[in-house]
Amino acid sequence: MQIRNPITLNDWRIRSYFIAILVFQLGLLVIQLLGSTNSHILVLQAILGFAFFSFIPGIIVLRIMRVHYLSTIETLLYAVGLSIAILMFTGLLMSVLYPPLVGISRPLSSGSILMTINVTTSILLLLSLVRDKEPVESGYIDTEMVLSRPALLLYLVPLLTIIGTYFVNQYHSNGILMLVIAFIAVIPILVGFDRVIPEALYPLAILSISVSLLLHTSLISLYLWGLRYPL
């Protein structure tokens, strides 16, 4: 079975592309406006927020630039890089302009960031609709490979890392993280046996290890790194 590749969103037909981003954007706003302390809502908000901020602005810029038919890895890297650049530039403008012009003393609060990024994304989305109306068609991915046992095993590593950091923050127990680090050390050995992790999943293995190594330290705190007090 094949499904449309969600990473190469810049290659989707313009109508499907617009609907997908709009649904994503509205879903994030609805979850944010719920304002619930329910742990399930907070987890969903964190997942959607991470995916939105780190991917959607960049994929829209690729559409504005009329960049199509890249590989999945290339599209992901370009989209994430452009998204980070847009977030940093937007944050800089918010810090400089909001206090004197709008009177917001805390320009980088979660509400201000969410609203500003949504407005910026909406403007970029409208610009992309005007700039790129080419009848491109997205690629497809094989669900048998994506949902295979080796792939599910690799998906499990970042998930266990998040769970492990939760136990460190709440119960001061790093047992799960130690198991995750040990398993990460075993993954290169498994890669050596094509029957365990096939060559097609090598990019996923690298991504899984990279994200896990990043999260296993950055999530062990209630503070942003380098700050004494939380925002």
C-alpha cells in the first residue's frame, strides 16, 4: 500500500497543500485555546507545536521559491533549516519591535509567539498560493517499509527518550535514559546486519539517533538552556 508523502508537502497539488497546512494551523490554535492542564492535551500540543514550528514555515518558503521534486531527506533538511531561520528572525523582530511599538513587556511569551508565527505563516501561505500554481504531484511512500518492525523499533527510541526525561524530571530516576543510550550504541551494530535494519531505513536510523541524543539532555530541565529563570 502507498500513501502520499507528508514530507514533500511542497510537491502536493495546490488545493491539497493549502488544506493540509490550514488544518494543521487551525488544529494547533484550537489545542492552544483549550488552555487545559490535562496531560494528554499538553503532550498533543507539544507534538503538534514542534512539528508545526520546525517544518511548516520552511515548507511554505520552498513552495514560494518553486522548489520541487527533491528527495524526502533533502526536503526535510531544507524545510527544517528555513523554519529555524524564520523563527529566529521573527523572534528577533518581536524582541526589538514589540516593547516600544505594541507595549508588550514580554514579547517572547508563548501567546505572543504563537500568534505572531501564525500570522507570519498565514502571510507566507497566501504568498505561496500566488507564486506557485504549477500542477505538481507528490511522491508516495510504501507503508510496508514505514510500518515494518525495524522502522517501529527506530520510532521507539525518541519516544523512550521523552519518557526517560519525564522520569528524570519527576522522579529523579535515569534508568530509562541509560537503557536508551545503551540501545543507541547497539543500533550501529544492527545496521551492519541488513536483515535487521535494511539500507532503506539508514536515514531514519540517523534521524532517530540524532533526535534522541538531542532530547535526552535538552528536556531534562524546566528552564531554557543558559537561562536562570523560565520565560
